[in-house]
Amino acid sequence: PKEDPLLVADKEAESGFRPNPFLIRKSDGAFLYATTDLATLQYRMKEYQPAELIYVTDGRQQMHFAQLFETARQWGIADGVEQVHAWFGTILGPDKKPFKTREGTAIKLKALLDEAAERARAIVDEKRPDLDDSERARLAETIGLGALKYADLAQNRNLDYVFDWDKLLAFKGNTAPYLQNAYVRTRAIFRKAELEPESFTAEKIVLEEDAEITLAKRLLSFGDLLLLATEECRPHHLCNYLFELADQFHKFYEACPVLTAPSEELKVSRLALCRLTGETLRTGLGLLGIGTSEQM
């Protein structure tokens, strides 16, 4: 009974529980969210025959969806279909209260996206005045929107977090700009070597230094982390993996000369590690909806 969403604890009740009904119609004839959610579920089952249904809302809806899933089970309209409520916490401002404008109203998504691009543009204008205006605008959008998305997805979705512009746009730490910059570094190595990374191949990977071994192991675990993030509906697992990969790549880059490696075999092997790292970063960020650039 403690796990039944259609019951609620009541010390005065003989059984210790009383009904906690999932209301689908009020006494005045009005319908509720329960009504439309059940109708939507019935429609989706008929039209799409899904194998799994994932509902993404904030944590305050946990009881509602627990009741929805149980009602659907008793009704028999979603037999054999896994239903998941992937709930998330609250975005907080610096005052640790729900993130709002200075006027106290909810921030519109468009305004948030525009501000992200504007803040990133100021950074790009300062660091890359050599680029033409259109390229700086494109780069600013890639960095700004990527930083905003990553800041949200990198958190365990069940936890509240404080929104901080300076932190999410930083080029150090677990941020999108840090990962995007790591990708750029892998590409820069190939440009310096006058090679195309897409067509570059190596017959074998030679691992001599600890930094090479650790980086190779990290690359091999990409598939496992994708599976974990997917099964748990928690993209922060992928974010943490990409951050650790970028961090390990920088350690490899500092400890293991690539273009000036002691032998041609080792040079080719290290170039291959650079290519694989770049491809993994680009693929992982792409799965998070975040773009990359060839230069920053």
C-alpha cells in the first residue's frame, strides 16, 4: 500500500490508508490534466505503438505521473510498454531562489538564448578580433548556446542547481567551452601537420606512456557511458565522461609530444589518438545538441 499512488496514509482509516483517486472529471463536468494525459496516452498507443514512453517534467509532477502510470496499467491501455517519468529539479538564481528576471517574472527562453549569444560574442570579439564579423557571430552562437545547454544537461537532473553566467561560459572546468576547445586542439594538431583527420588512419595504436594508456581506456568506455546515460535518462553521465576525456587529452598532450614523437610509428599512433579523441568529443557534444567549431 505504501507504494500505491492511488492510496495515501491515514491514521484514522481502519486500514491505515484511504483512497487517493486520480480525478478525470470534476463534479461540474470539467476535465483535468489526468483526463488529457490518459487520452493522449491512449492515442499514442494506438497511433505509434511505442516500446517506451518518457515524460520529462519537473519534480512536482511525480505523484501525477505515478497515478497516470498505475491508472493506465489498470485500464490495460499500455501493457508491455515501459513508462518513465524523467523528472528534473529547479534552476536557481544567485539568491538560491527559482531563476527569474529582476522584475520577478519567469525568464523567456528566447531572451535566455539571445543573452547567451551576446555574452559569448563579447568574449569572441575580445579574444578573436582577427576573424571577420560573420565568423565571429557564428562562433559566438556555437559557444553561447552550447554553454547554456551543457550547463543544464551536466547536472544530475534530480537536483536543483544555481545558474551562473560566468561559470557556464568559462573555458576551464566542466563547461561546453572547455570541451569545444579540446576538440579544436585535436584539429589544430592535424592542421599543423598538414593532414586531414577524416582520412587519417593508423595500422596500430602503440601505448608506451601512462597518459596514452589512460586516454585509450577512456576512449574505449564511450559506448558504456552512452548506454548508461540512455538507460537512466541522465545525460549528465555523458557530460561527465566528455569532461574527463577532454581533461585526459590535455594531460596526454602535455606529456606525449605528437608531431615530434621519438619515432614515426609513435607519431602515427599519437595522431590516431588525437583523431579518435576529436571524433568522440564531436559525437558526444552532438548527441547533447551542442555544436563544435574548427577554431576558437
